[in-house]
Amino acid sequence: MSELHLTEALDTLKQAGIRITPQRHAILEYMIQFMSHPTADEIYKALEDKFPNMSVATVYNNLRVFKDAGLIKELNYGDASSRFDFVTHDHYHIMCEDCGKIVDFQYPGLDEIEHCASQVTGFQVNSHRLELYGTCATCLAAKQK
């Protein structure tokens, strides 16, 4: 886990006047340590032994606080559960259609898409989202057995 990312994130919350509770600290630490784009339920299950009195609602509420502070992004892919991504830089996602694993990747040439789209359409582009879908190496290996 990157202690620097955790320290910066905690500083961001403190500067926004947000109290750092043990639960907030643990949720944020989990997000940074695993970078797995977890759901609120996955975070809850990972931390429930450490915080037996914490509810799923507490996790959701804290994720909302982190989102409002600009520390995480909420990812919706059409299924029932949002996934949450600790934001450290602009990046894209590739998702396994078999197991649901989500992996970050960067490709600098994709940034040109906004400029091109603006030129072709006359739109002011505010943001974009790119998602690729496929089968991860683990699932491919399992299929070949």
C-alpha cells in the first residue's frame, strides 16, 4: 500500500473539515491497498471482523463522503452494484466478462479523442469514459484446462 496516497487522502479530508473516524480510515486504507474497484458490500465484508458494529450503510455513507471530496469515483456498469475506484490519475478500465475483475490501464493517445470529438462535433467535451471488455488471463487459463 502506498502510505503517501493514504497520507494525502487523509490530508484532503482534514482540509475539507471531515473528521477521520477509525472506520473512514480503514475504508480508505482498504481502497488504496487493494485497488480492486470494490463494491460497498465487498468493503463491508472485508472489514466486518475488524469493525463488527459497522453497517453496510456506514460504508456507503463514507464512500459518499470520499466521492464528494474527490478521492474516489463511483463506477456504474449496468449491474446492481456500483464499484468504487480510488482516483489517483486519469485512467481507463478493462473488465473480465467471466469473473468481473476490473483492471486499470493508461494509454496517452486516448486523450486526443476529446479534442477530435470536439473538432468534429462542435461540442465542448467535459469528460469521457472508455471501457474494454474481455476475458482475463486467469479465466482464459481456467477455460483451457
